[in-house]
Amino acid sequence: MKKPKIIVVMPAYNAEKTLKKTYRDIPKGLVNEVILVDDGSKDKTVALAKKLGITVFEHPNNLGYGGNQKTCYWEALQKNPDVVVMLHPDYQYDSSLIGELVRPILQGRFDYMFGSRVRTRKEALEGGMPAIKYLVNRIYSLIANLIMGVNFTEHMSGLRAYSARTLKKVPFQRFSNDFVFDQQFTVSAIVKGLKIAEIPIPVRYYEDSSSIQFLRGAKFMFGSFWILFLFILNKFNIYKSKIFK
């Protein structure tokens, strides 16, 4: 049988302090290529990535988290992959578990997988997740699950895997350039009937890891709930947003 082609993409912004550790744990015998898209970093992220042998694409200006992922997936699809893994380079997510993450996709059981850090409250808090982030994560997950008819323990993971079919079917180029991109992607995938599942992963928060600031976080949550509202409108054929078409 032909060996599946797996591409890892890393949307990066000022990831110099954590990039090497994240890259080091990626299963090299499993992954064919690692692509890093730098979104106008002010540190030495690009130089370090090139030194590590990572394929690098640079944005001349900062486009935002969603804009970064658009480039990640566009470039990855040019490689004709079977699976594309999105991994935050901030070392919050255990990249050694990529094999477990992609297996259900390669077996044809699911189209889209993500790693969940919220198996229990005890594990999440002992792993360093700030209490307020845990609370917001749980509240959003509860509401989103009820509205969309799913049962995910988390909706805000930075470790995700997609089949090539998923990336071709979900209109990600129409999504926001901001942090709400991930929520738009998940809701759009559900509307299109794609099969989504999760695996548990460790919770890791470090001083060097990236963190969204309060005002941007508030904007992100407002945007996330707005996407759920659009989902409801779409479900009852009241209004169909471009992100579902």
C-alpha cells in the first residue's frame, strides 16, 4: 500500500522560544514535511525555522491568526497530501501524539480530528490552564454542543488534523483572518456533514507560550457566539452565511 502523505503546518508569530521544542517532538518517520508560515514575527522565528530544516513561507505584514492558517492550508494542498495537521508552535500541544490524531482519518472513520485538553477540570487546572480560560472554554463548549448537536469536550484546540477532502470542501478562504477562524471552520464542517472527533491530549501551559490578550479574547468570544447564531439561522433556512456555502 502507498504510504500516506502527512503535512504538518505551523501558523507562527514570535515563536522563537518554543519552536524548537515543538518541532523536536514531531514524529519524523510519520510526517513527510513541516511547513511554517510566519505572520510578521519580530523575533528570530524565521531564522530558527530555516535552521531546523522547516519549509518556511513569510507574510510581509501581519495578517492575523486566520489569515496565517489560510496560507498554511493553501501551501499544504499544493503538496497533494492525504492529511494536513495544524499545530501551534507554542509547545502547548503534544506533537508526539500526531500519529494517534491522524489514524482515524487515514482509516476513513473521520474527516477532521482535534486534540482536547479538557478531559477533567483537575487535569486542566493542574496542567496550568488559567481558571478563567477553563471556565470560558467550558461555557462555550456547553452552549456550542447544545446548539450544534455535538458533544466535544473542547472547541478551542491548537492541534487539529484534516483530510485533504475536508480542506477542499470547507470554504476556509472565506473565513475571518482573526482568531474566530477555527470556530468558523468547525461550524462550517458540521453544516457540510463532515465527521469530526477528538482525542485527549495533555494540558501544558508555559511562561513562553503564547496567550491571547483580554480585549482580543473578548472579541474572539463575541465572534464565536456570532458564528453559533449564524448556524441557527442557517439551520432554519432564515439566512445562509457565505461561510456555509
